[in-house]
Amino acid sequence: MLVNLKEILTPAYAEHYAVGSFNCYSYETFRGVIAAGEETGTPVIAAFGAAYLANMSLETAHAIVASLAKEASVPVCFHLDHCSDMHVIYRAIKAGFGSVMYDGSMLPFAENVANTRTVCQVAHACGVSVEAELGSLAVGADSHEGRAEDVEQYTDPQAAREFVDSTEVDALAVSIGTVHGLYKGNPDIRTDILEEIHRAVDVPLVLHGGSGTPEDDLHACIARGIAKINVNTEISSAVVAQTAELLTSEKPHYSVLSLRQTDYVKTAVKKYIGIFGHS
Ligand SMILES: [Zn+2]
């Protein structure tokens, strides 16, 4: 069944587990993510980023998710990942997304607040949830999401409180040391800053850059208010590596390759679901 982000995150935040948000851009990724949720009895977030509009339109992506989610017994949230263009956000709401992420993290604070508040007013009127971001993540290797010019800037806990109060956002993405893409050195996750943010605001927090983050760090984050964890790079890397390996020994029919790749996605997603701890 399709639900909005708030419906998925409210119980996760209250019961201290995190829901995985997995980037999708093809039939295989949507199907693999939802199948992983179904097989584990776990809610999932199928995320579609504006970066993948060349792969399929918002409307096509929604048609696929809506059809697959209808067959699933677990809650599925169809979410628009990182979007700084309010026109694309409104098109996504019209297309049927259950959640949108307005990313104004590169803007001055007051402008980020004003735009996020406007997006929240429109989205909430349509029953759609909103995630926003404060602070900015560094970019690691192989990032398909972060921009090279992004400079790491930790989220300020007091600014986070003011931001949440002024915008009525449903979930807040924070910058505490994770990176988009894979880490270049050893991760240094600032759970001390996260704890302060968690004390300052009362909405579910979101961790971007789940790929490659050590399991212990993920658990420490979940204990401090993180209820949504984004994973992109590691799923893609796993599928590409397994496909490359398969093709060294077999040259399957393309239809069979599609099934295998769906399975690779599902397996990689299930690994994260196991770490995030829904029971
Ligand atoms: Zn992100």
C-alpha cells in the first residue's frame, strides 16, 4: 500500500528503528526495493531523485510504484529525493508522490525557511509529507547525488529548532559527518551533534549517505532520532559488480538479466533492512 512519509516515520521514530530510503531509477530497482520490503515484512521508501529524470519521468515512475505497491502488503512511500526546484516538487505532488524533499540547504537560512514553509503549505494541503535539509554534506568518491562544490557544514542544533518550528517540516535531514557517495577516508560521525539536534527538535531526523557508514555508527544514529536512512551508492555498486561478474561466465537473455538484477537489488536492500532494525 502507498503511504506518505509521516505515516512511515512516526512509528519508526517512536520505536527507535530506521526505515531505508533507497534510490530507484528503473523497473528493476523499484521492483527489487519493494520485494525486499515485502519479504522482510518491513516498510520501505522508494526514492526517486530529480537526477534520474533522464531515466524516466515523474509520472512513469509513479505509475510503476503505484502498481507494485498495490500488490505489496507492507507500507511503501514514494518519495522525491533532493530537489531544489519548486516547480519539479509541485509536479511530483501532482503526479502522486507521497513525500517530497525540498533541498534549500545551499541557500541562506531565511530563504531556506521561506521556501520550505511554502512547500510544506502546498504539500500538506495535498496530504504529502515534506523532508528538508539544514547544513550540507560533504561529497565522497563516486557520488551520484552530491555536488563536487559542496562543502561539509554540520547542522547547528539551535538553527534546526528554529527551522522546524518555522516550517512545520515532517522530517529533517542533518549533516553530521556522513558523505554522499563513498567515504574517502575513515568516517567521523558526530553523534554528539546529532544528540543535541535530537534534543532540540521533535521531528524524525534523516541521515543521507548511508552507504559505507559503519553499522555501529548507524545504530548510534538510530538511537538519537534518525528514523530514515538514505542508501544509493552501495546498492548501485553491488548490482554493477554482480552483473559484471555474471557476464564473465554467462550471456543471458536480456529478460533474464533484468530478473537477476532485480534480485541483486533486493539482496543489497535486505542487508540494509537487517541493519536498520525494524521488527
Ligand atoms: Zn542525499
